Amino acid sequence: ADTIKILNDDDALDLFKKTLSSASMSFVQVQSTLSLQRKEVMAVLAQVRERVQVSQGRHRIDIVMLALSGKKIGFEKIITMIDELVETLKKEQVDDESKQEYCGVQFDQTDDKKKALERQLSDLQTVLEETKEGIATATEEIAALLKGIAELDKAVAEATEQRKAENAEYKDLMASNGAAKELILFAKNRMNKFYNPKLHKAAPKQELSKEDRIFVNNGGTPPPTEAPGGIAGTGVSVSFVQIDSQVAPPPPPATAEAYKAKGGESGGVMAMMDLLVQDLQKEMTTAESEEKAGQGNYEQTMADSAEKRAMDSKSLTDREGAKANMQAELEQSEGDKTSASKELMVLGQYIASLHAECDWLLQYFEVRKQARADEVDSLGKAKAVLSGADFSLLQRSDTARARKFLRH
């Protein structure tokens, strides 16, 4: 290298022009041309190198420049290296274009999927809110139905107890009034025995049993008649009075004259007894009417209550079923939301990795494309310079001797 430098010096060239023959001068001129062309190519490659980053393959330019500066590799080999470098640059551009298309498609697809998942999550959130609200409403309705049924059962129990109390009061009144009426009629019948015998009703004869009749027919003494029990030995008892509101009060005496026949005092007592019996009978008739009405109202109330309870029970069953379905739907929606959220998270991670992979390429795609185009253009110029040098050597007659000198 030092030798070539010395020989190519301007002063050396002037000296050689004066002293050397034309053949020798031709050699010097060839060497000078090669040196100038080599410098020109080196300058072109240096410009290319300045525009190329290390990550963009600057080392490849360095290899070509190193080979060119070493002067041990012919221009044909350098041209081949430049051609290979140009092919590499073109392939890298094709790869970038493919990657650009891939990134665009992936961004579009992931964006569509992300929007779909976000819509799904929004819809699921709406479903969850509506389902929770429905469950809360159903819970309130179930509580209201249960409360209503409990209140209805309580009202029915109270109405039943009240009806029992009214019925017991009615029976007690009917028994008491019946006994009082029977007792008054008994007393009146006793008075008729003395004051109006025609109206007196004798006590029914004692019915003998079959054995007693045979005994009496054979001359035996009839069994003694048992003394009547009840109130004052009258045989009238409150517990044994038959309640029958349909029994009409006894008719008044045939004429007032019948009572006057035995005396005015007995007639007054008889009339008072009749009034008492009429009052008792009137009270019993009113009580019976009220009892019938009360019983009818009670039965209607029970029927209405039973129907209402059946309806409420059906509504309760329906609401409990609806609540169970909503709870199952809630669990399903929560599971779907969890799954969609995980899928969206994974998608977000993929999008992040996609940005890391593609953002730099997409941002600098045009810059890199232009840089490669400039690099290919510059390499083409360098190749043209080298190719021109090669052709000039072929036109000279003493090319072989020049190359032989360079090898030495």
C-alpha cells in the first residue's frame, strides 16, 4: 500500500513522465486510474455507510469497504459482493412489506375482536344488573307473599275461633232459653191441671219393657216410676233441651174466659207466662237467624280465603321458580363475564406484543424503504464505477503486465 501511494504521488508521476518510456507510463496511468476509481467507490460506499444504522446491516457495507481497501480482491469479486448486497436489500424490503401487511391484518383482526369482547362484556354487565334487580324484586315479592299467606292464615284462625265462640254462645243461649221455655210451659201445664183441666196434658205413661209387661200381666206389681230429675223435679234440664228453632211457640189459650172460670189471678199468671214464652222464642228465633247468617259468612270467608291462599301459593311457587332460574342465569352470566374478561386480558397482552413487534416497523417503514432504495442506488453507482474500471483495463494492451506488477 505504501508503495502504491509513493508511485501515485503527483511529483512521482511528473518524474515518471519525463524519465520513463511510453509503456512504463501506461502502467502508471493504469495504476492511477485504478486508485482513483477505488477512491471514488470508497467515497460512495462511505456515504451509504453513513445512512445505514448498525441494526440495518451496516456491517455488510463495512465488509465490502474492507475488501475494497485491502486491494487483494479483484473488482469482479467486489461487484459480486455488491450484487449480493443489493439482493439482500431487496429481500429485506420484501420481508418488510410482508410484515407490514401482516401487522395491518393482525391489528384489524385484534381490534375487531377487542370491540366484540367489549360489547359482550357490556351486554353481560347489563344482563347481570337486570338479573340482580330481578332477583331482588322476586325476593321482595316472595317475602310479601309469605307475609300475606301468614296474615291470611292468622285471620282464618282468628275467624274460626270467633265463629266457635259465637256458635258456643248461640248454643248456650238456645239451651238456656229452651230450658226456660220448657220450664214455663211445664208450670203452665201444672196450672191448667187445676184451673183449666181441659188444657192440661197428662204426663206420658211409662213404657214398660217386654219383661215388665209379662210380669204385670201375670199379676205382678209394675216397677216404681222413677222420680223426674232436672230443675225442681220437673224433668227439665238445660243440658238436655233440644235446640230447634223451628218449634213454634204454643198457641195462646182458647179464650180468656177459660182462665176467668177459675179466677182472675190464674188468668193473669197464664198471660204473663205466655208473654215470657213469646219473648224467649223471639230471642231464640233472632239468635238462630244471626247464627245462620254468621255461619254463612264464615263459610264464604273460608272459601274466599282458601281460594286466595291457593292463588298466593301458586304465585309463591312461580316466583320461587323464577328466582331460581334468574339465579342460575346470574351464575352463568358471571361465568361468561369472567371468561370474556380473561379472553380480553389475553388479547390485550397479544396486542401489546403486536405493538412491540410492529410499531417500529410501521413507523419507520417509509424511511427504511427510502433508505434501502438510496442504498441500492448508491451501490448501483459503485458497481457502475467498478464495471467501468474493469472495461478500461480490457482495452489496454499491457493490462496483463500491470496486474503482474500489482501481484508483486
